[in-house]
Amino acid sequence: MIKGLQYRYFNKNFFAGVFGNILEWYDFAIFGFLTPIISQLFFPKEDHLVAILMIYGVFATGYLMRPLGGILFGYIGDKQGRKLALQTSMIMMAVPTVLIGFIPTYEELGIYATILLIILRMLQGLSVGGELMGSISYLVEIAPPNKKHFYGSFTLFSAVGGLLLGSTVVTILSSILGDEVMSLWGWRVPFIGGLFIFFFGLWLRKGMDESPAFLVKKEQSQKLYKSPFQEVIKTMFKKILRLFALISVATVSSYTLLVWMPTYMGDILTPPIENALLITTLSMVIVILVLPLSGYISDIYGGVKVFKISCIALALLSYPLFLMINQHDFWMALIAQFIFAIISGFIQGPLPAIMATIFPTNLRYTGMGLGYNTATALLGGTTPMIATLIIQMTGSLVMPAFYLILFAFISFIAL
């Protein structure tokens, strides 16, 4: 019965899981892309550098809230169902996103404007902490038996797609309105636009069906725990640690590639590489294209094998690729970044299905949420800072390569 449901559910439920995730990550990402403007509007202007640091602190709170979001939505998802958890996360992301577009600035409301911004950002972090794990649980559970890696790869495909959508919207809006208008009111448009995104996403998710695997567990009510969080901590803590180690390479490599590299190429290297942001945007496109291919290949040859080979490739090629980027040539940097992007895509592609198999259905949402969100909060948010500190402490521009090699080794062993 479940197998039949999985095939019948492909269209409607697949798109609800995938596109809902895109919309969630768009909402979460535009805050980061508009950081330079928001820092000037919501913090005292006496010291611009302090304002930037403070707004990045607010940006980081979104990541620090993600493990709590994993616990909260893990409880809903493992107790009440994937559908309700995904619908709730959509609402919890849309409301604070739209409100950010309407709140007064520091000049108008003083410190209360800053406090409101922090609270809304924290709510965003809670939401996204439950969204991705819910999407993974749902899509892997509705996938046909021979398509689980392929379906799972679309969860990260949609997350990167949301980042790319947010970047594109902000870039186009900035080019049309100009810096002055963006600072006056244009920055609010992407946030308020989240209202239309919300209605579309909620419409998609209202029509989705519950995961067949969860329904089976629900029928066997004794298999649903009163407190999934307590049960996971009590019986599966080692699995959470293993998951943390397993996904560390994906977290560190993706944040190096998509977050830190523009700073590395544009601000740290001397002379800088021109069009560093363009290189990163194109690399993001490569990752998006590679992810489903990686999932497809993993269904044929096995996700564990694809992941191990990708970790080895990252360990062997990180140092030479950094040397290529350090040639200060646009085309050399572009080729190196594309190779990084391909490896990153093949690392991430099989991960969702591998993660889902670590935990049983009735504890999957909570277990993945704890392991994944903790790793992202601790490793993702710190990677740009650590990579920069490594260069500062050693004086070597290629030393961050060894940081990547370290985590490639850790994840290989964990698997």
C-alpha cells in the first residue's frame, strides 16, 4: 500500500516539499543580502564598523535558534505529522519576514526597533530550523524505493535555490532603484514580498498529503513517543554525534564556497579578483545543477560510495584549487570554484537520504533536526571567521584548504 501511495503522491507532494523549501530559504536569506543597509538603519551610526558587527550578530542569532527550531518542529513532526509541521514552519517564517518590512528604524523608534528586529530574526531561525529537516523527512518518505537519494537531493537543491532567488531579487531591485532609494524604502520590498510567497507556499502545502510512513506509525500509536526529544537524547545520542560529524564536511565546504569565498577573492587576496560575486553566483548555479545528478547517481551506485569518493576528492583537490585561485586570474578562479562546486554538490546530494536512514520514522524529524541544526549553528556560522583567522595566524593564503581537508577526513570516518 505504501509503495502505491509513494508513486501516486509524486507530483503534488513532491512540489509542495520542494517549492515550500525554496520560499522558506528565500525569506531567510534576504536578511543577509541586505545586511549593509539594515546595519545603518537599525543600529547607532556613530561607528559604522560596530554597526556591521552588531548586525552580523543579529544574523547569527538566526543560526543559533535553529537547534531549538529542530526540537520544536521535531516534536510537531514526530507527534502530529510532517504536514502540520511543514505548514506551521511556513507560517512562522512568513509572519516575521513581512513584519521586518514594516517595522520602524532606529531613528524612528530607537533601541526598540533593534529589539524588534532581533526578535523577528530569532523567529525566522526557529522556522528554518524545522523546515529543512521536515522537507527531508517528507520527501525521502514519499519517494519510491529506488529514488530516495534523488528525491532527497531536491531538499538541498531547493535550499540553495532559495538563496539564489534571494540574491537575484536583491541584486535586480538594487540595480533598478539605486543605492539611495534602496536605503530609503527599497530594502523593505523583498521582505513585504514574502507575503505573496507565503500565500503561494501555504496553498501548495494545504494540498499535500501526510507521509505514508508516518501514517503507518500513527496507526500503531504505541510507536509515537510522548517526548521525541527526550527519547532521542536518551537512546540515540551517539547517532546525533555521528550525524554531526557526518555533515560537518558539507557544512564547512558549502559555507566556504558560497559565503566566505567572495570575501577571500575580493578583500583578502591582493590584488583582488574582479567579479568575485559573479564567480560565487555562477558556482551556486553549478551546485544546484549537480545536486539532483548526485542524487540520481547515488540511487544507482549507492549514496555511501558517492559520499566517500566526494570526500576523498575534496581532500585531494582543496590545496591545488586554492593555489589556482591565488593566481589572481578571473578564469583560473572560476575554474577552481566550479570544481569546488561540483565536489560540494556530490557531497551534499546523497546526504539527505543517508541522514534519514540513521533514525527510525517516529524519531527521524527530531533526530535529524538536532544533529543537522547544531552542526550548522556551530560550524556554518563560524567557518568564515575561522578561515580568515587561519590566514591571519599563519600568514599563508592557502591554509584554509587544510581546514576543508580536516573535515573531509572527519566525515569520511563518521560514515
